[in-house]
Amino acid sequence: MKKLVVFFLSVALLFSSGCAGLKNLGGKEGLKEEASSAAQGAAGLARRTDTLRVHFLDVGQGDSILVQFPNGRNMLVDAGKNDSASTVISYLKKNRVKKIDYLVGTHPHEDHIGSLDAVIKSFEIGEIFMPKAVTGTESFRDVLAAVKNKGLQIKTAKAGVSILEDGNLFAKIIAPCGPEYEGLNNYSAVIKVEYGDVAFLLAGDAEELSEKEILAGGADVKAQVLKVGHHGSHSSTSTEFLKAVAPKYAVISAGAGNDYHHPHQVTLDKLSKAGVTVLRTDEKGTIVFGTDGKDLAFATTK
């Protein structure tokens, strides 16, 4: 992979709307200046057609990921907790999202699908994917009601399902691999997004059991960026899985001072030992990556 400094132009246009105050943390001083000036003064620039953007939103102790594909389509993976609705919706609108072509609820825990109903009500939705996992919570019922009221039909999120395939651009689901699990976390839809030579692995709350099934199934999990499973809990990111993914960056979505003490130190130690750069939303705010399929850069809001 080329040095990040090569990616000046892409980063200069990367944050063309809705990301004021971003600071680049991954490249040379010139890259930092380019990203900062673009974030603060380039709101009128058109969205580049050759850049994949992956936004890891700071929604506290929860997950929400916006993927903006270079073909102009948008995918939202989870929408945080019930109180994250205004944060998620306003962020999407600032980034000129009018239609969510692919909406994914990785699994029916409130910190992932809590604001999914509000998102469904607020945007045009193309397709929606969720695993065959059922719970009796009000948050889950609200999502189902919003889906019904919008006239949508949920597609099953499971290993082997292709969300998008367009030339050298792919988004595919590689888990859950099994039909039934004891806990909801292992139902998590694990998504691999690939654009040219660059890949992102979005692990939801998948735990070690799901990771083992993914590896046993022979899925190619190698990715430059790993969204760490289950907010950095010790239940996820097994040594074998981490070795197979071999990421350069690990993103952990967690709330500051959360009751679960996420991320757990054992996970941070594994990542450190593997030489992975860790980016945490509780420390860095919203984290946005951009790639042209060859080079990769990122910026954060803190």
C-alpha cells in the first residue's frame, strides 16, 4: 500500500459536507492540513465518484456505520440506541444522504437497532437486511412496525448473501453462518466491504463462536480496517480471527465510561501485540475512512 501522503486529493475532498472540525491522525502534516481545510471549507464540493467513504459514527455505547459507495449508493449498518436518532439522522442529512439503498440491522440489541425505526421513517429505504433473530423488546417491535408501515420486506442477513456487486466494489455478508444461537450477539451480520485493494470488515457484536464458524467456512476475512466485534469485549476478537483479518486499523465503537468497561484490556492487548492502530469513538469521536481502492486515509472529529 502506498503512503497516505499520496492520497492528498482524495482526502481533500473526503469530508465535503457535515464533518466540520475533523483532524487527520494518520498521515503527514500536509495531509492533516488538506483534510482540515476540506472539512471546514469544502461544503460545496461535489461528492467524488471514485471514493468509498466509511463513517463510524460516535453514538456512545452502540454502533452506527455509514458506508458511501463510489457508485453513489449508501448503506447504513445499525443506528445506535433509542436516544441516538437525532445524531444519526442529522449526520446522514449533513452528508447528503437522501436514500439509504441498503439498511442493515446486524442483530436486535437496542444499542444497534434502537434508532432504526426513526431512520426508516426519515429516509427512503431500498433494501433492509436483518438476521432471523427475534426478541420481545419494544425496540425490536418498533423496527418491525416501521418496516411494515413503509411497505418494506426484510431480507435475511446470513452468510453468502451479497448486498452489492459492482465491478471491483463488493459488500457481502459472511455471518451468521448457523441457523440458531443461544445469544443474540452471534446472530450478528458480519459484513465485508471491498473496493479494489482495500477492505473493511464490520463485525457487529459477533463473538468467538461466530468468528470460529466464519474461519471454518473458509471466508476471506483479510481487511485493512476491522470494526472490532462487540465494542472490544473479551468475548470477541479471538487471536485466530485477528490473525486471519490482519488489519492495519481497528475501530472500536464504545461510550466513554460505559458500564461494561468496553473495550476490555485483553482485547486492547491483543491488538497492540499484533501492531494494529486502534481508533476508538469514545476517544476520537466519529471516525471516517476514505479510499480510492488503492490508498487509504482517515480523519476524526476529536
